Amino acid sequence: MIGEGEFVAAVEGMRGVVQVTRLSSAVVREAVSIEESIRVVSGGLRMDNAGVHACASREMVFAVVCDSDFPRPDTITMELVDDDGVVIGHDVPRSMRDALRDRQDLVWLSEDFVMFPDRVGMRDARLVMHASHLDVGLGQDPWVFYPSISSAEMLNRRLGIDAEGLSTMLMGIDGLSPASVPVADVVEVPSGRGGHGEPSPEYALYRGDLVGEPLEVAELPLADEDFHALVMV
């Protein structure tokens, strides 16, 4: 069985990782509560932060602070799903771009988001945020989830970290042998270094990029220049 210390050391050794801190159950519940309270985003589009539960339901949950060198997820982490469960759009990780580039059954709404017009029906839709697996090289891949700005700010306050220019994500994993060090709700650490590459205005969170880029498609001439209208009756 892999020990907690060995696991944390492996994550801390990854490119772009600034800090890894195990969270108490109370802090995890607070993060989940914040994510569950976020029901809509700009334009009135519904939000479903499903991925937070994939992390929060694990035996151990960590906050991982990282900079722009940390690799972005290589799987789909955001989907536009209608109420019948049909995926009518999703973000596009770099590994999928070449395969999708020449397809005629989709529309590129931004550099990182595609939509399938032939799947749009007379149903409402919601934006579903997913967790993804992270390969840490130990044979046990944790779930990671980029929370909302509100959750990240709460975590940064708990960690005592100045996270300007950094991203803070949740990471959950089962099956580790626990360390004997108690889990603290607040950890004082030095201010983090800056520069997240493609920052959103607040804390340069990758989540801000995930949500912000597709919602900017309202500026495109689709469905009377209203992206929400494209997926709403």
C-alpha cells in the first residue's frame, strides 16, 4: 500500500506543483457546499459541478496549488448536456484537437470548445464540470477537480496562501496508508509565486478559463447572437 507521505512527495515532484496540503473533512464539506450552491453562470446557463463529488467522496482529499507549468487535463472536463443526457458540446483538450479539426458535424465555438448542432433539440441544457484522473506515476491515479473561484478563495484563505497567479484544485484518492501527522484546517505558508499563463482576472484559476471561454461564444452570430438561446426552447 502506498503511504500518504510517498504520494504527497510524488505530487509535489510534478512539474508546476507549488504546494500539496491534506484537507480536513470540514473544509471538504465547505468546498462541496460552495460548489453545490452555484447553479447558474452568466447568460442564465445552468451549472452542474458534478466533478467535486468525485474528489470529495475519496478517503483523502488534498488542495493542490500549481502554476502555469502544471499540465492541463488531457480529457474532457466540461460538457454541455441537455436534459435527456445528450452531449451537445464539450471542451477540447489539446490531444483531441487534431482528430476533431476536420469533422463536418461540429462547430468550433472557441479554440477549446465544440458544439454538435445536429444534437440540439427542444430541451434545456446545463454545463457539467467533470473531474479528471491525474497520473502521478505510482499506479494509483487520484481524481482532480478545478473548483469555482469562490471555492478556491476559501481554500486559499484556509491555507494562508497568496494565490495570485496560481491555480488551486481539489484532489481525492482512496487506498493510501495515512501518515501520523494530523490534518490542520489552516496552514501558514509563504506567498506563492505568480504567473499562470492564461489567467482569469481573479486568482488566475484554470476554472476561470474553462467556464469563461465557452461563455464568450454569445458574441458569435449563432441563434440570434445568443448562445443560451441555441440550447434553450
